[in-house]
Amino acid sequence: MPSPSTPANASWAELLHGRNALRSIALAGGVALHAINVYIVTTILPTVIADIGGLAFYAWSTTLFVVTSIIGSTLSARLLEGLGPRRAFLLALAVFAAGSALCAAAPSMPVLLAGRSVQGLGGGILFALSYALIRLVFDARLWPRAMAMVSGMWGLATLCGPAIGGVFAESGHWRWAFWTLLPVIALLAVIVITQLNNTLAGTSSSSRPPYGLIACLVASVLAISAASLSSHLLWNLLGIAAGLAIAVLIARLDRDPERRLLPTGAYSLATRLGVLYGVMCLLIAAMTTEIFVPYFLQQIHGLGPLAAGYMTAAMAAGWTLAALLSASRTGDAAERLIRLGPAVIVAALLALAWMTAQIHWLRSVLGVASYCLALAGVGLGIGLGWPHLLSRVLSAARPGEENLASASITTVQLYATALAAALAGLVSNSAGLVDPGGVVGAQHAALWLFGVFALAPVLTLILVRRITGSRGLALA
């Protein structure tokens, strides 16, 4: 059998023809549902808050969705092994559909958050299964193209998500943004039933996931999220301390070689791998500020949901564009991009802190253009070094832990997103998002959110010096 790195006669036409086309739709559709839903909710959430309340829980929508996505992704291997491809995929679709229906019918924010949690669980399973099934349903020579196709769904999401969410939010029917997902889910279910078999040929039994560590991971995020609901600084600080203490506990407990969450050295800044993970987490933290951008644009600047959604997507677009342009760079050029990225992010976040708080800033074409440029700059700064950071994670892993390192990239990225979303909620609420609220509260929250989170790329500037140049070579 040819290896996936030698797609000698593979072509897009073969991947998108006949039964392969339907299988491609199924796998790409699983990731697309998960990704598009992220941008739909980001776009409509200010409208949802205006309808059913719950501004203090604004960041919880992202936090809970991502946390349960982590749980779902870790369960996917066991489900695939126990149920087979078809039944596992159908179960994931059913869970995602149940969460979407619950969100659509939600009379209050607690119910919506419950729906988002269920959605995240189903979405996490779909996300992981879509990648895992590539090697089971396609010939090895088609794997690279299939991987590129499935990954490309995030780019599609930046185009479709804000449009779907924006149209329904501006028409006053935000609930239909969730209801319209159900026919798509049903269509995917039909394709899965007819195109995926229920056997797992040639696979071996997988080890049991580290459920205790995953539970600690969830607890660390929820501790900070809960602290964001208090208006007292003491409780805010106690929540952060509790979340960080549980994170330290995870590092101490993650030592079982049979059921590790992260590879050896992942928790220490004295190792190359630990520094790489630290840089990744700090970059993700900078990106997570996007969850509040639609609210700031609508509340402070009076933009509609559609315009606010597409402006927010500029962050993801900047990331994608920069990653595509930088991926081919090697050697010193790659190291320069890794070092340049955090500096770009610092400048972009500080610019956003100032521009967002200026009520009249977006009333000119120049103002809108400069704001979009700053949004794109955050993503651009991440994308410049991201492909090189991921490849270095794989090369920094100990022999025999390469597969664990590969799987851990998703875990670290999702955990960093959930933790940063919880912190963003705490900072915004403490800065006045809810009290005094309104335009003034949003202005204060924007200044503090972007200003505080600009510290993340500043710290990144310090860390990247340890993985580039002569110091990087010397780091274990």
C-alpha cells in the first residue's frame, strides 16, 4: 500500500468523484457543522443577549462549547472502536442536533448554555471522527488531499457562518440560525448511512482516555468562569488561583505512560516542548478576544449583526492567509516569522483597545478599514509562525511519543481557548460590561480586554527567543 506521503496518482477529481465524493461530503460536513456553528453563534450572540438576557454569561457560550468539545474529541476513539464508523458518526450527529434544537428553543440563558454544552460535545466528536475516518474510507494516496479538504472547512466557515447568523439576527429570527442546521444534519445522516460501513478493519484496541485529567481540565476552566460572575475582586482572584492550582495538579498527575494527556516535558518551560506549548497557548489567548468583538461593534458603534460578524471574521482570515504564505518558509526565514508574529499581535491588540472605545471611529471608510486591518493583524501575527510551531512540536517529542504529540495539539488548542474565554469573561465583567453596562460599560470592557490580553503576545516575545536562534538549539 502506498504511504500517505506519496500521492503519486492522486487527484482532486478522484477524491470528488462517485462514492468518494459522498464520503468527502460526510467527513468535510462534520467539520463544517462544527466550524460554521462557531461563527454563527459569535455573530448572533449579541442579539440573543438582547432577547433573553444573560450578559454576565456572555463568554460562557464559548467556554462551555469548547470544554465539551474537548470531552467529545477524547471520547471519539472509544466510540469509533465500540460502535464502528457509521454508528459513531450518527451518534455525534444526533447529539449535535439535540444541542442545536435546545439552543433554538431556549427561553433563557441557562437553557441556551446547556444547549451549547450539548452542541460542543457532539461537535467535538464530529471534529475528531472526521479526521480519524480519512484513513478508513479513502485509499492512502488520497489522504493528503482529504486532510486538506477537511481542514479547509474552517475557511468556508468564516464565509458562511457570519452570513447565516447575520441574516437571521438582523431579521429578528435568531432561533432559525439553529433550526436551519437540522436539515443539514439530516442530509449528512443519510449520506453516512448509505456510504459508511460499520467495520474497523486493521485497528487495534486503544488505551482508555485519561478521564480524571480531563475532569480536572474542565474544573480548572469552570473555576475561572464562575469567578467572572462576581463583582468582588477577591472572588475574581480566588477563581483564577483555583483554576491555576488545578492546572498545576494536572501537570503533577499526568505521569501515567499508558494514559498520558500530553507528552513528556509538556508542562515545563525548561524543555523545548514546554516552551512551544506555552507559546501556542499565549497566541490562542490573543485570538480569543474575538468572541466579544461583535458585541462591542454593535453596542458601541451601532453596527448590524451581519457587518459585525464579517468584521470579526477578519481575525480568522488573517490567520489563514498568513499561515498559507509562511508555511513554505524554512530555516532563518521561518524563525524570523516566529519572532515577528507576537510583535504584530501586540500592535494590533493595542490599536483595537483604542479604536473600539472611540464611539465615532467607524463612521468613516478609513476608520472601518483601519479597524479591519487591526482585527486581521491579530490573526496574521498568529498565522506567521503557527505552521512552524506545530511542526516543531512533532520534532520535539520524545521517540515513541510522536502520535501523542500530534493528538495533543488539538487538546492544547481547545484548552487554551476555553481558559482564555473564561479569563476574557472575567476581565470584561470586572471592567463594567454588566455594571454599568450599556455603551459606557462596553467601552471600559473593550479597553481592559484588549489591553490586558496584549500581555499574552508580550510574554510570547520573551518565550520565542528560547526556541529560535542559538538559544533555541541549546534548549532541551
